[in-house]
Amino acid sequence: MRTQVVDHVKQGDIFYAVKGVHKDGADFVPLAIQKGAQKIVADHRIDCSIPVEVVSDVRRAFAKGWVSD
């Protein structure tokens, strides 16, 4: 599965770190990893223990279901 809500992350999910008005999804990457995320999609490089796919528009990538293998 894929999600942009850290509370919904389950083992093996892809977490899309969407930057919002008040919060940045990148701030929740450690929690997403703790909950079992297998990959992060973000608009910038994030130093973490799992693969990070850097895209120019995280919302568009989520809407299209895009992520590389």
C-alpha cells in the first residue's frame, strides 16, 4: 500500500512525505520507518535507513501512484 498519512502506515508500505501548510511529511519519516514503511517518496533527499525516492511533486506522484522499483 501507499499512504501520505503516517498513522496509516503498515509493514511494507510506501510513505509519501507530503509538505503541508503547517507540517512537513518529512518530519514523520522516522515514525513511518518505525511502523514498517519500506520506502519514502519525498521532494528532497532524506538521510534514513530505507530507500528514498526523490520526486519534484510528491502530491502528483501520490495521485498517479508513481514510484520506481
